[in-house]
Amino acid sequence: MKLIGVLLFDGVEELDAVGPWEVLAWWTQNFPQDGYEVTMVSPDGRPVAAAKGMLLTPHTSRAGLPELEVLLHPGGVGTRALAVDPEHLRWMRELRASTPLMSSVCTGSLVYAAAGLLTDRPATTYWGALDHLTEYDPTITVKPESRWVDDGDTITSAGVSAGIDMALHLVRRLAGAERAREVRRGIQYDPLPPV
């Protein structure tokens, strides 16, 4: 089975992690024949306190994490500390070397930028943090109107609820458009806003 890891950390934005988790877990549990599993990981394997107080418990720690096919790095207020944490940035670079696809939601892309993973690439992030991408790396081509940006081995998405759209795109990329439609129907997700 190919493994998709969703990173958890103190200050993670709840929907950044839980929205894509819903998409990916629904897919992998209902269509195991596609050959993917999804897991949640925190740096030390302990529960984390998310940005609005939700407690999230990971399945594993960084040390216990098997090889990944995809990493999903959410955003949230906790990314401010991670973007200047040399150990976390080193780990991101290590994962980049061994993980075929790195994805991010919201300000998770700022961590990737700080780690040098978005050099000379197009990317997006939460609308209120777009300017910070080029503060970390002026070579990034910022895509402010994009819900997500797929640049081959890296996918970045805009903020919060955009992670659901990006995760559906990820399902489409890994298992096809029909599978993505089945997942969207399964979670009864209608992207048209109610207001």
C-alpha cells in the first residue's frame, strides 16, 4: 500500500488537516483496491492542540513514519514557528528527497518556501499570506487566484477549505476523475457556496 501522510502540529488549522483527511480517508477506506492508505503524523507522536482548540491524535511520530508516497502539510498559526525551525525545515528537505509528491494547504506552503522546496515554482497559499511566499523565496511565481497549483511533484493550495478541493484533485491525479467524482459524492461535497 502507498502511504499518504497528513502532518499534525500545535497550531495546525483544523480544516486544513481534517478537510483533506475526510476526502483521503473516505477514498482509501471505500476503495482499498486503489492501493493507498492515509495516516496522521506529528513530530513526536503526541496529540496536538489545533488553532481553535481541537485536540488531534496522530497515528505515528516522525521517527515511526514509513516511507511516504505523498505528504500533506497543513497550515495554521503553528506554521510561523515551523518556518523558522531548522530541524523541521531539514526534515522537509529530507522528505522532499524521498517522497514523490509533496502537497500543502494554506500556509503550509510557507514552510515549503522556507525550506527551499518552491524555488522557481508556481505556488499559492492563504490569501492573507500571499506576500509571505516571496518573502521566503523571491523566485516563487505566486498564483493568487488559484484554489490549488499542481507543479508535478508539488501541489500547493489556498487556505482552509481549498484543501478539500486540492485533496479531490489529488484523488483524481492518483486514481482518476471517476474516482474523484465518487469520493465527492460520497462525502456529499458541493463546491458551490450557500450564500
